[in-house]
Amino acid sequence: MSNKITGEGPTPIRKEIVDGLIAKMGIQDFAKATIREVKQVAAMAEKESGVEFIKMEMGIPGLPAAKVGVDAQIKALQDGIAHSYPDIQGYPELKRQASRFVKAFIGVDVAPEGCVPVTGSMQGTFASFLTCSQADKKKDTVLFIDPGFPVQKMQLQVQGVKYETFDVYDFRGEKLRGKLESYLKNDNICAIVYSNPNNPSWVCLTENELQTIGELATKYNCIIMEDLAYFAMDFRQDLSIPFEPPYQPTVARYTDNYMLLISGSKAFSYAGERIGVVCISDKLFHRHYDDLAARYEGLPFGLVFSTRMLYALSSGTSHSAQYALAEMFRAACDGEYHFRDEVKVYGERARKLKDIFCKHGFYVVYDKDGDQPVADGFYFTIGYPGMTSGQLARELMYYGVSAICLVTTGSHQEGLRVCTSFIGDHQYEQLEERMKIFEENN
């Protein structure tokens, strides 16, 4: 078996090593390989070949956890908090500081009672899906504005809840309204889900697009689940000054039917402690739905979310981690902790990586927000002329580069998601050398 691919030259890792590992794992279509499957192939190929991989498949924070949070959590543990169950509604100071944080960096008012701690946004979406899908029996389907986080669809699969999805690539700007209404007019959509900035494409919905989504949510009486996992990480503008515009863009300016999911994982690099908050609008929190009332003793939406869904799932959220997040929110609001300064490195990495890829014949797949180039951040997307997602992902493995295919995220575009979180300074030179050979071979 030759170690050559489409061109004439050898590749940094022998083709038969990668192909053999993919076959051994039983992956029939590499385009559909999961993140962890790609990670496993890369780890085994690295070990077998002795060639260091440039790992771009996993969306894990690559920075130290925020010290202000770590110190607060340690103190809470030393003070004995671990012996005590947390309140199902959340640590009162975290609720108060979450409300302040939303005001300071999003510019909207959400009462502390509507800011509910969750065991990471993963649990937040799970409980939100449960609550939204049970609120009105007629509305039994969730709509994803894709591409998106694949595990959210798995959550609905686990729950037995139906979903619809479309790729936003061809429906930016004014086209978004018609596309959304084509689903909403059927009166079966209970919730619309998207991330902003977006995982995996890093597109950021514009104010006009958010206004469209908000207006339609009100018109068709559905709930917006706005996943802010990459909070304020659109580095094209300075969103770092508390209580001063510009603010993190949000649908919350255009509808009362919203749930904001704010995670500690990326903006604060606090992924290991599984902590976040779901911020439910004041009106939605107190809203009574007949079907929820019949099932849960007359409780309003917000209390069903906390005292039924979250209570059943985990009886609350790690007590000490709530102290950590409360202090990170407080310090950010008081201007003592500049969280965006710590994560700006992701944008710098993305810019350097894009430059290398584009220099050697690649292109950015999701490249624009309206008339603006997409921001540099935690993720970006690449394609290569004449190659499908699966072909490109597999070929890059021969060059010691691992990334996931966009098809796994609900995208209909041919290309890959690249994550910047694990890139070391020495790897830019490696990537430059390897992509030079890639270009010569292709």
C-alpha cells in the first residue's frame, strides 16, 4: 500500500497507519465520526507514528481556570459548605450577581429569582427542553438554527422529543424571517435554539436577525433558548466594560419569551466544575401554561423548571461551584476581573491559523456576518476546493491535523470545524510546514 495520496509526495504520517486505525475502530464514514472518535484516532496515530498531532477537534478550554473563582470555591469548601445541600433555586448571592452580570454585560433586566444555577449549560438545556416541550401539548417540536452543538440533539433523542433543523448558511439577513416562518406557521414549535457566537461556525447573528427571531417568537408564542456558551467572545468589538454599551447581542431585547444560558466553561475557563446559569425572563418565569399547571400542581414556568426538572435531575448544583461563579460575576461587574482579556488569545490563535490555511489553498466556509468578515475566536470553519468534508478530514489526518466534519453539527456545507483551544506556540510553524506539503500534494 502506498503512503502517497492524491499528489506525488509522501505525507508526515503514513496513510496506512491512519486508514488502519479508522478501519479498526469500525468507522465506516469518517465524515460522521464523532469528536471523541476523531480524538481517539489522532491519539493512536500520534503514538504509532511518533509525529505530534495538531489537535483541533475538541472544544475544551485551553486556559487556566479563573483564579478569582478558584479562590472563592476553596474558601467555601474550607468554611464547610460541602456538608450542606444547596437551595434548589440556587445560592442567593449567585442569583443576585447573575442578575447584575446580565445587566452589566447584556444590558437587560432579569430578576435574581429567574437566574437559576445549573450543572453546566448541558444540564441547563436538558431541563429547558423538558420544560418547553411540556408547556403546550400542541407544540411538541424543537427547532435548531444550525450548525450547532450535536449533544443538544442527543438530549432530545434521550427525551423522545421531536426536532427540526436548518442550516443558517443560506438564510442570513432578510431570508431568515421566511425560513423561520415556514416552520413556525405549523404551530408545533415549542422552542428555537441557537448559539451566539455560534459553535461550530463562529457566525454571530446580527441585531436585525435577532430582532426577527424575537418578533417571531412573540408572534408564534414559542420560547427562544439562546446559548451564550461563548459569552462576549466576539472580539470585533469591545464588550468588556460593565454597564456600558456595546453589550453582548441578544434576542432578549426583542421578546419576553427567552431563556439565556450562560456557562462558566469557556468565558471563565471553569469547565471542570460544571457550572452555569439559566436566566429566564421575568414574564416567562411567572407565566402559567395550562398543560404545565395540570401536570405540576399549578406551578408557573420558572418554578416547574427549578423545583421539578432540576430537582428531579440532580437536586441542585454543586454548592461550592456556585460560590465560585458568584464571585466571578461580582468581580467582573465591579471591574476587578477582566474575563475577556484572558480569553482574547483564542481570537489571536484563530487569526494566525486562518492565515496559514488560506495561504495554502483553503477557504473559510462560514465567512461573513452580513457584510462583515466573521470574527476570530474559539472556532472557525475551513474547506478545500474539490474535497468533501470526509475526504478533507481524513486527508488532514495524514498530515497530523485533526478536526471534525461540519456534517456532524447539522451543517449542509462541505468543510471542517477547527478549534483553537489547544494550539501551542510551536505548532504554527508545524502547521505551516505540513500545509505546504498538503498544497503540493493536492
